[in-house]
Amino acid sequence: MPEDVTEYFSSTKKSHHRNSEYEALDTSSYQKSAYSRQKHETNVRTIPVGSSSAVSTHICEDEMGFEDTESQENETEEEEEDPFKDEPFFKRIYHKYLIVDKSIADVSILDSFMYNSDLRPVEERRRAWSWFNYCYFWLAECFNINTWQIAATGLQLGLNWWQCWITIWIGYTFVGIFVCLASRAGSSYHISFPITTRASFGIFFSLWPIINRIVMAIVWYAVQSWLGVEPVSLMLRSIFGNDLPDRIPNHFGSPNSTTYQFMCFMIFWACELPFLWVPPHKVRHLFTVKAVLVPFGAFGFLIWSIKKAHNKIALGSLTDTQLTGTAFSWAFLRSLMGCMANFSTLTLNAPDFSRFAKTKNAALYSQLICIPFLFSITCLIGILVTAAGYEMYGINYWSPVEVLEQYLIRSYTKGTRAGVFLISFVFAVAQLGANISANSLSCGTDLTAILPKFLNIRRGSIFCACMALCICPWNMMSTSSKFTMALSAYAIFLSSIAGVICSDYFVVRRGYLKLTHLYSNRKGSFYMYGNKYGINWRALVAYLCGVAPNLPGFIGDVGAPKITVSIGAMRVYYLSYWVGYAISFLAYTILCYLFPVPGQPVKNILKDKGWFQIWADVENFEEEWLETLEKEDLYDDVVSVDVHDSDEKKYFY
């Protein structure tokens, strides 16, 4: 073991004895500026440890990289000397503004990748989400334009309202199951998605799922922001006149958008920016506010629509095509799969939110019940509004917001303007909340796993917002068919990743994770998989097996009408989420049966019984993790599944 690590660790222990408040590893007592920390380097200092990992005695910043304001107020007001004042200009800029966590300023990118403030397990004081917070979260999440468009997609395919609603119930029931499965590792071990993927894909190969999730988050952020155009436009037209779009000259140069629409897009995009500063463990308050507004807007819109339609809705198919036999079955399945593909991103990164659960079941039953129930009710409102719009205007509107626009066009009275403005405002708030929770925070969390020295969750969220401008979402959202195609494309890759992760946690490891190994690339770490590259080849093969069957249909869908494939390939593609998830799950299970992975708690994963998930106590995790750095390697570590307290709260790292 390197001498500097020994010296460092012993000084750390002495520091703990001298300062009793440090023994609880309360991060709030270390919320100090970089210059103040240097003054207290006896208690808090950072030592690079070769190529294995960087060590920071205590994390100096709260989640998201925000400094605790209470600690700042308690700090001495004595002016500190800038240690970089004699350094070259660019070096001062680098240390003062580019590096977000000064405690790892002199640490290599590889070392900071292994362990940093944003990726550490969530200690008890930050686990603030109760079961009702998850209910509020999904109540707020279910009400957005995208969810209503998913419901209306079934009507576009030729289903009637009740057939479409059945697909919604079935689809979101599966979604609830998948989300709960994905949440278990995060809620039990208090770790985020980037860390949970290390267990199944390997320490370094976990970058592939993370990059996939980042790309999808950016694309979805752009799409959700573009969906905010209509509510912003309706609010502006309610104030400044129905002819406002015509009064603004169009110089945009695209058939799928106008200058006016792009202006509304930029307004909505700019309004989202201030909310990117909210820490994830505090963002629950945004969902609470949104959950209060959503029911009034949703049911108010439904009642208003049915009343304007004279209490009549179109009960049959809203298209000229009457579906029967095989055509009906595949339309039914495509509508059902749309619900699951819509959730492909949130299913994958569920640990990013479940890690804040107060209790081990806070994120379980609440999500399992709330997701199918709340989304089905919300989608029913969207279906009935669309059916009422068809009854009034004879048009099968894809987006219910288009129905709201017709109210403003056909009756520009004070009452209509006020009603349209208020409902549009609720829609805008719903879009904003959905975009923050599902996309910007997820992208920010994942980016901290790649470049923690330079990116915290706040900077990652801003990066997501900036990159969304380059996606050109107006082209992706021009028709319902393009929208459905985009959803299926995402599901191909993300479902295969989710299948591998689920198989590894529930079948292969039976809920057992060794946290110190998840944060180490030393030889002998279970999750380095016996090679210096940290790649689990079984996960790679299973992932490719899940993606491959969907590729021909994907190519045929994207390349149509120039490229055509068989009807069989297209039907496999219509079932993309199920196919990708199931095949990757089975392939990974078989490969791990034939070639067992390090750290699995049972010898035969198909025959042996046992479940080893526990509620991890991570209050002293950093001390335990530092102790592993005293070892030359981790080959002597064993699977300690039977060494914990009877109440299953103490975990031996």
C-alpha cells in the first residue's frame, strides 16, 4: 500500500477522535469553500492513490454540487487569501471556475470517476422521499402533453376510446412493474443509476449505458420543450390576440415550424433554466405544487370539453378504417407498446429517484399502484377530450391541446380567453416538471459519473438544455407516425440495457451488492470482472442479442418508403420493448449460468435459493471504503451475505 495513503488514513482517524462531530460523517460540517478547506487540510485533504481511486476524507458539497448555505453563514467572515493569485491566468480560471469540486482538484479524471460527491450513497439526512412523495411525483408526471399524445396515438391507429383505454391500463401496469424492479437497487443501497450499472456491465463498461441514457435525456428534453410551444402560444394568444402568429413574419425556413413557434419554444426553454438549480432531494416540492394544480386543469378541461360537445362524445373509431382480425390485434399491441416505449428512459434511471426513499418500501407499492392508476386516468381524460373534439369538429386531433386551440379560435370571449390561459398555464407547468424530473436531472446525474471534476448535476442539467437546442425537435414531432417511430427507436437500445440490469440484480446476484467494490477499480473488485478494462462481456453479448432482432424493423421504419423489410420484421419491431427486454434478460441469465460472475452469492443461479438484498447503512460508508484502500487488492474480500444485524439495517461493506 502506498505510504501516502497510510499517512492519510491514520491522520483521518486521529482527526475523527479529535472531532466527535466528524464521526457521523455529517457532510454539512464540511460545506466549506476551496480556500477554507485548504486552511483545514489536517482534517480534510485529498490524496491521489495511484491509478485506483482518489480519496477525499469528506465530501465538501451537498448533492448537485451546491454548497450548504447554513454552513456558509457559520463560517468565519475572515477574508481568505486566494492561493492561485500568483498562478498564470488560465490556471486560475481552471481551478476557480472550471473545477466544481475543489476537493478533487489535483485528482486525475479516472480517480474522480470512481468516487465523488454526486455519486456517493445517499446518507439518511438526504433520504427525504416518503411514499406520498412518490405519489405526488407520478401525479405530477402523468399530466403532460406527451402522455395525452400517447393515448391519442391509439385513436390514430383506428381503435375506439374504450379499446384504447384498455391498452393504456395494460401498458402502464407493465410500466409500473418495470419501474419497481429498476428501483430496488437504488432504494435499498441508496445509489444512483450510474453506480447500479457498474454491477452488471462492469466499472468502465457502465459508461455505455450511461452515454445511451444521456443521449436519450437530451433528445427527450428537446421533445418535451417543443411540446411546451402550444401552451405558451395559447397563453400569448389569449392576451395579445388570436392573430398574433400572423403578425410575426415567418423567416424560419422549415416546413415543420415558424418563427412564431420557435419564439414560443425559446420562451419555454428559458423559463426552464432557473429550475435546473433545484437539488434532486428538494425537487419533490416542485412535484407537490404541480400535483395540486394538475387535477384542476385536467378535470376542468374534460368538463369544459364535454359541455361544449353537448354531453356527447364519439364512441366509435375516429378514423375511416374499421379494424378487424390481425389488423386490430397489431393496432392494439402497438398502442400498448407505445406506453412502455414512452417510459423506456424513466424505467432505466429509476434509481436516481428511488435512492432518496426514506424506507425500503417507500418507492415500491406507491409506484406499483400509482403508475397504472394515475396514467390510465390521465390518458382517459385525453381520450375523452379527443373524442369530444371529434364530435364537435369532425377531426381526429392527435394532441388534445389542439382541441383547446379550437376553443380560442371559435369563441374569442373573455371567459374563453381566461379558461384557455389557465388550462394552458397548467399544461406548461406540467411540461416543465416532467422535463426537469425525467430528463435534465437524469442527464445531469449521468454526466457527473463521467466527468465529476468539471460537471455536477447543475452543470449537467444546463448542458442538457443547451444541447436540446441542436436536436431540432420540430422535425421529430411533425406527425404522430414520426413520434411513434422515435419512441420505438429509443426502446430498442434502452430495453436491452434494462433487461441485463434486471437479470443481474434479481437472478444472478439475488439482491446482493458489495458497495465498496462498486466504487473501486482495484484488482479483485467483483465488478472489474477479472480484467483491467472493467468490462463484463456477458452483458455486452446479452445487450447485442436484445438489440439485433429489432434492427431490421427499425431500418425499415426509418428508411420507409425507400427501404422495405418483411412484415415479420416489422411486427417484431412493433414489440421492440418486450423483445429487447426479454431476450437480453434471458441471454444474460444463461451466460451467467454457464460462466458465473464474481461476487454472486449462490453457486447455481437457477437452482439455489436465497434472497440477499438488505437496507444498507451507509452513514459510515466512506470510512469503510477508505479501509479498502489500505489493501493491495481485493481478492481476499468475500461475499458477506450472512453478516448483518437481524433487523437488516447494518451492512458490512
